[in-house]
Amino acid sequence: MRNLYFQRSLPIRKGLRFSINGFASSMTSNLFSPFSCRSITFRNRIGVAPMCQYSSVDGLPNAWHMVHLGSRAVGGAGLVLFEAAAVCADGRISSGDLGLWNQGQAEALRPIAEFVHGQGAVAGIQLAHAGRKGSTQVPWIGRAEVSIAEGGWETMAPSALRFNPEYPLPREMTRSDIDQAMDHFIASARLARSAGFQVIELHMGHGYLVHEFLSPLSNRREDDYGGSFENRIRFAVEIAAAVRAEWPEELPLFARLSATDWVEGGWDVQQSIELAKALRIAGVDLIDCSSGSIVPGSRGPQAPGFQVPLAAAIRTGAGIPTAAVGLITQARQAEEILVQEQADLVLLARQLLVDPYWPLRAQAELDGMASQWPIQYERAVNPNAKR
Ligand SMILES: Cc1cc2nc3c(=O)[nH]c(=O)nc-3n(C[C@H](O)[C@H](O)[C@H](O)COP(=O)(O)O)c2cc1C
């Protein structure tokens, strides 16, 4: 039997919206109100959170990425953030990571970004360097170190401290390593533009390279990049400013933070607020508020919406738009986050893996309207569709 929700849906043509009882309606939830940032307007406040697929060879995307990312754009998200793309080969977590360090990768990404845009979503890409969490197996094999003899690579970090005993021992970065990493982010931003992306998100969380500089748990340096708060944030702020200078003025730049390490003596929300202020001045437009993963087992309480208070604190404390992420699975839950002004966008990851059409269903639930299913799927949502 057909789902009642589908039976009540009415056919939609682009630009037209109908209420379930047939009267045109202008009622729009906060979740489905547009969000503008610089020259870009997102059709709604729902973003696909970046999700590594570990399905690349030599950093290249393939048909999997087209289907995976494309179907989430078809599903109605306003923003599709492509997974963490390594800014250099040695910045990958595993050999299956997506990369954006050469023109071939940019050209392979271009048709996927174009498809996403063609579906009415904005395509963004997360730029990342894994630091001491690199040269490991893909997760379904187990996160053990891949040695250089087995095809791995030397990892580097602010300090020569392993993430855990199974991970590689990183080399402490020299000043020239720091400059080179910065150059990789800049070059990758240039490639992101040539691939047609409209948003860049800088990955500054989850225990990867930039976060390793931020947190006193992983940064024991005694030079200009370690010790005081100002020194620990230097690398992050310099990358943001350098990418902003490279990235077109009219396009948004986001940064994802682990807003707290959830560990006594580690990075915390107050430091995140101060960093967010500095990033705002450097030209970052929005902070995507995640948390944890700088040391093993530090992922926070894992309850519904557990990171939303972090997004709210940074939004208020630093006066910058934020995205909330983490165990947001219900339409009304997402709407409430926006109504309470805790964030400006909501990002979903796992929920969108199991249901790429979540945004279309959420729109029907919140706004009482048939949502904009693709015309190709009309027979599934409209019993009167022409056959
Ligand atoms: C399969 C998978 C891959 C992920 N890859 C990334 C990534 O590339 N970059 C990142 O910042 N976070 C990554 N994450 C974290 C998600 O973006 C998100 O922050 C996290 O899953 C919490 O959101 P959720 O509860 O909606 O899943 C990944 C999560 C999953 C499930």
C-alpha cells in the first residue's frame, strides 16, 4: 500500500508550490527558508555533511562519487559538501581518500559539482590534511598504520606524538613544512575554483593537522606555532587568510572546528569562540561546529543534537553564522535549532546516508506542501501523473 504521505502529494513544477489541500501557500519553515552568504543563496538550510567514502584511487573521484553526491542533491539538500579532499598526497588519511592536489582531480570533480548545481544545490568541498592521522587503512579494514614499505607515507604533525599505538609516529614539522602545508591549501583552493565549487570548507577539526596545532594535547611546540593560545591558532588563521586571498571574494568560505576536545586541559569552547573571532576577521563566513577526536575515545556524549550548544555558543560569542551537526535526524528537531537561533544551517551525515530524500520528506512534514521531487520521479508521488 502506498504511504499516505505520498498519496497526498501533488505534482510540482519548478517554481510552483502547492499546499496539500490544493491552495497555494506561502508558509515556509525556517528550515526551508533560503540562506545567503556572499553571492550565494542556498535554497534551504540543510547541508550534507562531508563524508569520506574511501573509494578513490590516486585521489580521484569516480562513478561512486557521482551517484552518492548526486543523489543527495536530487534529495533536496541546499548544500552538498564533498568529503574531505586531501590537499596533498601525504595529507590523506588512507590511500582511498579523495584528493585535490592536481588538475586531473579538479577535472574529474567538475562534472559532479556541475550535476549537483544542476539539481539546485550548492556544491562545496572540504579541504583537509590528515597530519598524524594519515597513512592508515580504510576504516572497514581497520585503522592500523600502513607502513612505507606497504605503500604508506611519512606523516607529520606539530609534535612527534602518535594518535594511539596503532597509528604512525609523525615527524615534528619544520618551519618549511608549515609553509609548504599552507601552500598546499592555497593551491587546492585554486583547484576547487577550477572544478566549479562554490563553497570551500577548511577542515580544522577531528584531530587532523590544523586541529593538532590548536589543541595543547597534540601541540607541544616551543616556537611561534605552539605554547600560547595566539601561537596555537596561528597556523589555522594563516591558512584561512591565505585561502581567503585565493578564493573569490564573492564565494563563501567555511571552517569546521572540533569546538571542544571533551578532555580536561584540551581545546574548549571558549578557545573556539576566540578562534572563530579571528577566523571571521581572516574572512571565514561560517563555523561548522563539530567536536572531539583529538585523542582516542574523545567523541562527546553522542546524544541527539549534542553539538548544537557548541554552535549556539560560537554564534553568540563570536558573532558569526554557524552550522550545527551531529545526531540531527528529525525535521522538527532541525527546525527548532533554527527557530531558537542556535545555528544558521543544519548539516546531516548518517541520516542522509540512509535517506537521501530526507530534505524532501522534511519539507512536506514542516510546510505541509508537496515538495519538489524531480519530475522524472513524478509517478511515485502523484497518482494522477501522465503515464
Ligand atoms: C561515513 C562518514 C564519513 C565522514 N567523513 C567526514 C569527513 O570527510 N570530514 C568531516 O569533517 N567529517 C566527516 N564525518 C563526520 C560527519 O561529517 C558528521 O560530522 C558526523 O557524522 C556527525 O553527524 P551525524 O550524526 O549526522 O552523522 C564523517 C562521518 C561519516 C558517517
